[in-house]
Amino acid sequence: MADLSLRASGVMAMERGITSAILSQPDMATPDMLYEMAQQRRNGDELYRVILAVSSELARLSGGAPHHPLRSSLQELARHHEALSSARRQVDARLAGEIVTLDESQWILQATRFIEALTSVRDASTHPMPGNIYSHSTNPIIKDALFNISEYAGRERAILGAAISQQRAISDSEHAMLMRYRDIVEASLERVDILFRQLPEQPSLSTAQAELESRFLEEYQELRLAVYEADRRGHDYPVTAAEWYVQATAGINSVLALSEAVSQHFEASLDKLRNSVTLSLAMVIFSILTAITIFLMAVWSIRHRILQPLQRLEASVNRVASGLLEERFPAFRQDEIGSLAQAFDEMRASLLDDIQRREATEEQLRKFSLAVEQSADSVIITNQNRDIEYVNAAFERLRGYSRDDVVGMNARIFRSSERNSPELYQEFRQALTNGEPFRATFINLGSEGKKYYEEISVSPLYDQSGNVTHFVANGRDVSERIHAEQELKKLNQAIDQSVSSIVITDANGITEYVNPQFTRTTGFQPEEVMGRPSHLLEPGRLPHGQYQDMRRTLRLGRVWEGEIRNRRKNGELYWELTSISPVRNKHGVITHFVGIQYDISERKQMEEQINQLAYFDDLTKLPNRALLAKRFDEVARHAVRRGQRVVVMSLDISRFQLINDSLGHRIGDKVLQAVGKRLTDCARQNDIIARYAGDEFVVILPDAPDYKGIAAIAQRMIESVYRPLGIEGHELNINMHAGISMLPQDGTDLETLLGHATTAQHMAAREGQNTFRFFTEDLNTAAWQRLALEQDLRRALEQESLELHYQPKVDLRSGEVVGVEALARWQHPVEGNISPMHFIPVAEETGLIRPLGEWALREACLQAMAWQSQGLPPLVMAVNLSARQLLQPGLADMVARILTETGLDPALLELELTETAVMARPEETSTLLQELKSLGVRLAVDDFGTGYSSLAYLRRYPFDTLKIDRSFISNITTSADEAAIAQTIIAMGHGLRLQVVAEGVETEEQATYLRSHRCDQLQGYLFSRPLPAGKMTELLAKGSRLRLPAQPSVHGEEVP
């Protein structure tokens, strides 16, 4: 009955596995899988009928045995068989296309309950029947362990089969359940191994055991580990559901085959026992009859010749049995009892000698065991098949595995082939095969995945015949030594391969070492400078003040940094960025100086070029807004001192976009050049003409005449521009309108005066072509409109009706989204969408920028954390800081507070500051940027190239990112000048170790050009416009990437 129950459990487990695989993907079920399911059903039903028949026979043989637990177990089995039949019908209905509530997990649960009912029948079958003396055996214990193996392996087969069929990852709950199943299987395997050691050798058992090791412990184990590894890495499973079922079933069947072999073995043993009992009974009866006859004849002899000596002999034997081996046996006469006593005495002496030698050996073995166990080196002992039999405590500390985890496992589990060369393992295997000692250093992983270096020595152990029986491996963690050697090697390589010149001198400035780059930079060979005073402490062209500062700094034991000019061996002067660091001994005394020098001659040239490009418009060659602001400051200071009037005139070309759209940008560019020249021709000697932006020009009139004279100049400029203009066969009449404001009555700074002049210009544009207007208080209607806008903006902030949109930043090498920029958006209830260009200036002027900026920063940080909580990869969140925010007290504290409140990693926050805002107050800004940088956030300079920053200041600021303004990107593929500016900015940014981002990228050509010139990231409509949070979440969840064809770089290499 127990065997029938076990076989039925195995068949039911196979039906459970194949059915769950089919239910996971009914549409993918093959005919072979459906046939296999039907075949297992038939096998299971047949075994169920046989169980019922055998149970009836057992009831007859035992007289009913009404209280035997088998009766209740069979009743429970019948109830679960009814539920199983119902579940099968639902399976068939689902495969027929009907809608049923049964899924694969419910089916597995029902099938498992039926298997558990069969287990109860099997357990009850091991209880003895009344009068059955043969029912007590170790057979049920072994078969119970084998059943647990097959059952929980079958459950694992079903769960993994469902995951493979659905091509989905194993859930956490399933993974936890599978780990419990595997613990039961491992415990049962260990239990079976112990019990089998107690059984005599039998060919059938050995064959079944070998099949179990081959099919279950090797092939099935390798397959299931491959499935788990594929799930862990997120790869496709290595087998289909059908292949998994077939191979897993083969492994489980080997367990069932071993159980069957055990049953056959115990049946044979019981037959031998029955025959032996029958023969023994006959012999006993015969012996009793013989003994009675002999006893009557020998009583008198036994009493006198045997009983008394035996009593003495018994007393001596009892002393030996109690462990008293020192006292010899008494002497007897020379008969059989005497010989027996002499033999016992020799045995006693032999036992005494064996015990003494064993105690000595045990003491020696105890010392050896303590030495091995307490060794600082890890020790592993394996058999010749490399199955681990012993590990010491040092192994547990080094590897992180407990003794119970690894004993019995094969040492191959520690192989790290991906970290060690195949040649090393080939040499290792060859040494083991030849039985030779082996020693090498391996890169291994501990139980927690931590990499370390281990020096391993493996030695073979031989038996008396000279055959290798075991291997002993001693291991020692040499990670610190290897790391120190690697660090030293890297340091030497870094110094030798550095692109910076490195000079080491003693405390008196005598050169002791120069690296190869020093020779390449200066032209001096090492032997020409070694042992001589170094120019490091006596540089060639250093201003006296800077030289004194360097000497003073070094005397105080501090690091000195600066830019100095030196002379090469050929006499050529060059610029170098120098850092000199004093080196102290353990007593704090300066013993050496280390100088690191970087040739920045090219950068200096680029700075000069950029400074030139930064102040003049490339198209019209007129001053740009940066130079305009600079010259206005000079003019304004002069006018204030002398009480003079300064005029700011804003001129705009009417419908210039129409020219671009109808005649093309080339004609438009020539129109702008012609307008700039005509305005210049009309200007007085000291007047300033600048191209401010697009088709807008600004004229500054120092020492302006009266209103009549100003009006005459404005009219003359408008009329000059209006004269017919012939360009490439087109005759154009250019209309302009102008607005005029004056210092001091309309304002004292350029921004205010330009604002008022622009207001007047807009009024002139509404009144007609070729007109100009002076700014007056009547134009303050616009100011009232701005006031209304301010009130609405304040209300929007209070009601939190603003929102953030996010524009992705894309890595130009991988095409992946690596960050986003948060941009404020305002949907006005009446006016509709209001551009940030309108409400941000209002916020800055009214002080609303502070709550607006704090709100935007908090919302952006919260959104970044929300994306992380949804499982999306961490992104750098960029938030803009305006010029007014930089003047805000406690800005750094506010940023720190928001980071703490939201929990966002500071490294994932990037604060963007415009170039102009940074340079407005360079010293104060430097302090603030240092405070922000100390929080761990990233800093970016925005709109680079449009302001008037000093590159020397930029180098001092702790920026991480440089963003090229979109104005340099739009014509990057068509304008050689703008391309040169972009290239120069990228090179300069990389020279300053900054990440470079291009804004406003709209075409693939622009992106490809930037990519070929090593720009790091892009941002623009080519990839995505700014998106609301929901749309941005969808884009990130899809894993969208920017795909660009490979392009040759400027060095001829292919950019991936």
C-alpha cells in the first residue's frame, strides 16, 4: 500500500507539472504536452483503483481493524479525488475555450492536496496491522524521505514550469516558496544518504543510486540552476516549458525508481527473514530435544567441572567488560575452559594495548585537528572527486559560507571563471589530474558577492597504495597585498602616462624626478635637470607679487596653485597651470615638493578667441549685448558725473520673419548686415550701435542733444534703413520702428532703460511703420498689465495652480535619458498658457521668485523621488536658479532643507545658473556656489556664450556642467563661425573637466555634429519637448532612446 501511494504521488506530481505548464499558456500547448497530460491522468486513475482494491484486501486480512488510521486516510483520499476530478473538468473546459475560474496556481493547490492525501495513506500504511510481526522496518523511513524529495521537486517543477511557460520572472513569494522546498529536498537527501550507508551493498540499489545522482543531482540540478540564473539576470529561460517538464520529470523519476528499488530490496529481505525464522524454529526444536537429553546426562559433570570455573571466568570477563583491563585472568587447569581463559587474557592484553595506542593517536589527532581548525589560513579537504568533506573556521571567515552550507558540495561551486583566466584553470586541472601540488592566486567572491584575492595551495593525499584519495587546499586572503601592488602600479602608470608634467624636488628645490610628459612639454631630458635646481620654485615669467605669494604659501606648508609662464628648451614661452604641494615626513617636516604642471597654451589661445567672439556679433560685426552692457556702464558713469543725458534707442525691423520665410535665411542675414552698416553710417563718432538679438538693434547716444536733436537722429536712422536695398536681385524696403528712453529720467540702468525703450518701440510698431516714440508715463499701461500679471501669479502660487514640465537630457554616446530639466508652466484661467519669458521676469521684479523657486525645487525633488519609487532609473534633476535667487539670503539652507524633506540624493540634483547671473556679483557668487557645492549637488552654467563671463572666474567656480546656448546650435551645421564657437566651447569645457550639454538641438544633423565633436549630452525638440510629469513618466517607462547613426569623429575614429 505504501509503494502504491508513493507511485501514485509521483504520477500525480507529473500531471500537476504538465497541466500547470499548459494552463500558464493554453495557446502555446503542443499536442505532445496534451498527450502527456492525458497519459498521466490515466496512469493516476489506474493506480487509484489499485489502491482501493488493496485497501479492501487489507481490511479483510486485518478483520476490519476499525481503529486503524488507514481507514480515515482512505476516506480523506476519496474526498480529495472527487475535488481533483472536478478540477480536471475545469481544465478541459478552459482548454476548450470556455471561461472558468481555475488558473494554474489553483490547479497546483488542488493537485498538491491530493498528493498530501496520498502521503497520509502512505504514512498510515506503515502502522502495523494486528498480528503482523514483519511490519516494523526502516523501509518507511527511507521511502518517506524519497517521497519528500520527489514531491517537493515536483512542486518546484510545477512552479518553474508555469514561469517558463509565461516567460515571466519568478515572483518573490514563489522564490521564497521554492527556497523552502529546496531546504526540504536537501534535508531529505542527507537523510537518505545516512540511511543508505546502513544498508548492505546491493547491485539494484547501487544502480538506482547512480541513476539518481546522474539524473537528479547532476542533470536536473544543472538545469534548475540555469533557470534560476536566467531569472536573476533577466535573460530568456534556457528551455521551453515542454523541455523543462521532460528534463525535470526524468530527474524526479530517478527518485521514484530508487524508491521502487528500496521496496524490492526490503521485500527480498523479508522473504529471507521468513525463511530464516522457519529454519531457526526447526533448529530450536531439535536443539531443545537434544539439549534435554544431554542435559540429563551432563548435569553432574557440568556442576563439578564447568559451573564453578565458568563463574570465575564470568567474573573476570565482567571486570574486562567494565573496563578494568589491568588485572590478569586467574589460572585454570589445562582444558577447554583453561584455553578459553588464556584466550580471554590475551584478548584483554591486546585490548589494553590497543586502547593505549588509540589514546595516544587520538591525542595526536586532537592536536592536529586543533592546529588545522585554528589555522589563520583557510583549509578545505575534498575527496578525489573534489566533494568537500571538511572546512575550518578560517574558511568560514574568508569565504562567508558556513560549514553546513558547503560540506558535501563540490568545490566547483567556488569557480570564478569569469574573473580568472582559462589558462590558470587548465594548469590547475592538470596538476590535480597528475596528483601534483599546485599554487596560484585566484580572484574569488565571498558569499555576499565581495571580490577578494586568495593565494591557494593544493596538495594531494595518498593512501598506502600510493593512490590519491583526497586533496587539501590552503587559502590565504592576499587582497591587501594585491591591492597595494595594483595601486602602486597604477600610480606609477598614472605618473608615467600623465598628460601633466610631474616634478619632484627635495626641500631645497633640487630636482629628483621628472616624468616623460615633462620632457615632451619642456624639451629637457631627465639627465639635464636631475640634481639641479628646479624651475618649479624659481619660475621664469612670474609677476613679483605672485612669486612672493607662492613662496609664502609653500613656507606655510600649503598647496599653491596658479598660472605661470615658462620657457621651453628651445626658448619658446608657454603657459602652464601649476600646482605645488609640500610633502611631509612622519614628524611633519617638509622633505619634498611635488609639482604638477599642465600646458594650457592652447586654452589661453581659446580664451582669447572666445573673449573676442563673446563681445561681437558674428554676423554684423557689431557689439553684442555683453559689450553693449559694458560700454553702457562706462557711458552712464561718465554721464552721471557730468550731469549729461544718455539716450537708449531700441530699433526693430518690421516683419523681418517674412523676409526669412520668403527669401531664405541667407538673404535675411545680408539684410541684417546691411541694416547694421547703415545704422553705423548714421551714427555719431561716440555713438554705440549693437545688435541686441535677432532683428533688434540698440543705439546708445552719449551726451545726447535735446529732444529735437534726438528725434532727428532717430528719424535719420529709420530713413537710412528704409532706402531701397538691393540684395541678389531683390529690391527691398526695410521698415523699422524705434523706442527711445533716457537716463536719468526714465531709469539709471540698462535693463530698465531697455525695457522702457522696448515698451515705446512696441507702441511705435502699433502706430505704423518707420515711426519712433519716446517713453512716457502714458505708456505705463503696460506696467499696469504687468501688475495684474503679478497679482495673478501670486494667486497661482497660493493656489498651487502652476505645474512643472520636464525636458529630457540625452547622453550622446548611449542615446539614453540621463537627466531632465524642470521648467515652470502656467495655464492662466483667462489668458491661457503664459510663457515663462513673461511671468519669470515679473516674479524676479516683485520678489515672487523666492516662493516660486522654492516651490519648483521641492516639486522637482518630489517628482524625482516618485520616479525612483516606481522603479525607474535615477535621473539627474536640473532646476534653474535665477539671478534674483542668487541674491536670496539662506538659499543654500533652503536647498539643504528641501533635500532632507524629500529624501533626494544631492548628487541627483543639478542647479542651473545663467552665465550673466553668475558674473553679476562674482565674489559673492563664488561663496554661494561653494556653499551649494558642499551640499553634494551638481552645478551647471546655463546659456554659456551669451554673457560676458571671465574664464578665469569660471575656472575658480565649482561647476560640473557647461550648457551651450541654443543660439550657437541653430546654425551649427551651416555657419562655420557658430560651429567654431561650439567646438571651442566644447574643448574649453572638457579642458576644465566639465560635462558639456547642448541646448535647443532640433535636427539629427545638429546632434550628429555635436556627437562627432565629443559633446556629452543634448537637450531639445529632436528628442522631446518639455512634457508634463505623467507624459514624462510614460516616456521613461518605455525606455525611449535617441538613435543616431555612427559618425566619424574629428580624429577619424568612429563614434559609437
